[in-house]
Amino acid sequence: AGPAGAEGKFAALLPETGTISGEIVLPQFNAKGVPQEGQAVHGRLVVELKSLAFLQAFSSQVAGVKGTASANLIFGGTMAAPTVLGNAALQGGQADVPEYGLQLRELTAKASGDGKGPLKIEGSVRSGEGKLSLAGQTPLIPGAAEKTNLSIQGERFQVMNTPEGRVLVSPKVQVVVTAEKIDVSGDVEVPVARIEYERKFATVSLSRDIVFVGAIAPVPEKKRAIVARVRLILGDEVKLKTSGFDAKISGSLLAFDQPGKETAGTGELEIKDGTYKAYGQDLTIERGRLFFSGGPIDNPGVDAKAFRKAKDGVVAGILIKGSLRTPEVTVYSDPPMAQADALAYLLLGHPLGQATQQEGSLVTSAAASLGIKGGNLLAKKLAARFGLEEVKIETEGTYKEAALVVGKFLSPKFYVSYGIGLFDRASTLRMNYILNRRWTVKAETGDANGADIVYTIER
């Protein structure tokens, strides 16, 4: 660097890989009164890589990287608005993505500039039986005046091929990038999908009013806002199997994503030709709809009906209405009967009058935990029928710790309750013995054992 400006040169020889060399000149580097973005720039970049295998070192998600790359580019313009003359290309590229079972083949990409306008970009890649292509143009630095415009199109492009699932997509998407935001719009059709997975845990979102005392808030990194308007179209060969649910899903959903707002959606998905397992029974799904009307995409409206047919010909099932977060479940039967008997047919395949004590507890548990309309009242009635004073669902933490608790007075002073986890095998036995109106002895055994002596003062 000096009075005439600044310049630099570099060159690298990569053994068994290729060469990279270039130079850059900033003639106004030390000129006073010239803003940084107005600095003129001249430069050149020459790349000849006969192997791209070294790229595997930068990511543990890819393997088997092959291909060649070359570039001969001349830079001009200013720091704020550089121009490019020349070509860059990637040929014979391929890579494997083991996590998703993908084998990307015939990967090609090309960028060319005329020294005046934006770079023209085109490329393509194969995965499975399908192909994905990209075309468009972009400046080196997208801004308000010069935008990046890309078109992504594909036909039956494989994005997942594992024992848990196989998914093909046919996207038609437009991407526009400016200095402030990334705008994505278009359609993504899913002609074939088969997804099978076992849900091993559930996540619970933290409440917005939670504050971590003493925590140092990270400085937010300035990023481009993402605005999306993409329609997901599910074909006739889309099937989901998970946690007792096994059915086909079809329909379309238009998703909207804007900064600072929850992702919303409009459209309808249909569930058909499937079964749902509840309390050990495979219920046939007669109909099922998830409808989105502009609200949060994770809380659509629900309209579903599932049933089972008993050996004596009685049909019992459930109707689900409301929203996904707060569904309203109603038990029905054909011929019509009391809800308790309909629920017994649904779970046991016979009327409640033929139920054993253990089967009655199962029906009571279902009434209290399935979210059935009037379920608490139904549970109390069932409890009384089987000689119990108390039936309730209680938890000391998340829903995963919820337990069904049943209790009974064995004598006027001796009360026993038994709790069993709804989502695990944990069980607890509690005993209360009333010595007199002020003193009570309590004992508990389960994951831990303990006893208490309670003295009560009433005023």
C-alpha cells in the first residue's frame, strides 16, 4: 500500500487438488474524500481444481465428494457495486448425504458475467429418479437496486431415502434476495412420500413470560428477513405412519411466513385409508380433515371420525372436532347407547355390564384422559359404579408425568389411593389413616418411600 493505492497478490498450490491464484488493486485506497463504498476495484481470480474431495473436511454431513471446478474472473467497478467478467464452472460433481440416504449425482453449475450486469447462474443435480435445476441472475452484492432472482424447478427429486422414509418432491419456487430480505414463493408438490418414525419424546415450548435471571442476552446478529409464501401439494401416494397412526394424507396447504409473526396457513389436508391405535385398539379412520383458515399452522381445525366394530355387530367410535391444540372428543355408537357403554364397546368390544374390575378401570382412565366431552363427569359415574370414591388425573410437572389416581375408603378412617402413570409405568400407593380430628398419618410408596404425621388446625 502507498500513495498510488493498494494491491495484493496470492497463489496456492494444493497437492493432488489444483491451484488458486489472484490479485486485487484498490487505486484510491489512500485518496482522501473517497468513501469506502466508492473505492474503485480491479482484480482477477483464476481457479483450477481437479478434485473437490477436500470439501468433505468442512462438513460431517457429506461424503464421497467428487468433481472439478474452474474459474477465470476479472473484477471491476467499485467496492459497493463490483462487476464481473468471465466464467466459473463446476463439472462432474457428486456427493452422498448419509443422514438422509441421498446420492447426489450429475451436479453441474455455471456462472458467467459480461462485466456490465449481474452474473448469470444455472445448474442442475440428480437425486434418485428425479432432477433439480436452478437458473437466474445475481449481483455480487444483492441490494435494493440489484436483486438476486433465482428459479428452482424439479421433477420427482428425492430428498429422503432412509428406512424411516422416502420422499420425492417437484418444486417450482422463485427466490428473490435483496439487502433486507429473502422472498420465497411458489409450489412444492409431493407426489410420493412414505414416512415411518416412532415418537420417542415430545418437546414443550417455553412460555414467553419466562425470564432467566442473570443471563447475558446475546447481541442479535443482523440477518436478512425471510418472507415466504409457498404452497405444499400432497399427492395420492403420501403416507404417514407414526405412534399408532397409519394413513394416507392428501390436499394442499398454502403457508405464509413473515418476520415477527407465527407461520400461518390456509388450505385443507385429508386423512383417509388408515387406522389409529388407541388403548390397544386399531380404530378405522372413516374420515379426517385438517383445515387451515389463516391461523397458526400448528393449530388447524380438526374434523375426524374413527370407529371399531365389535363381534356382536355394534359399531363404536369417536368424533373429534375443534382445533388440534384443544380437540373436543365425543363417543358414539350404532345402535345408540349411553356414553359409558359406547366407550366400553370402543375399548373392550363388549358392554360395560360384562366388564371386569380391571376393564372398568381402563374405561374410567380413558374417560378422564382422552379429552372426551363430559369426561370428568363420566369418569366419576364409572368410578361410583365400580365402588371407587375418587378418580382424577393429577400431575406435578409436564403432561408426561400425568397419572390416573383412583381412591377408596376401606373404613371411615382408612383411605387408600393408587396412581398409575398415563405415559410411563410408574405407580404410587398412598394410605391415609385418621387418628382423630386433628391428627392424620400418611404413607406413600412408589419411586420413593415416605411417611408424614399431619396436625390440622381449623379456624
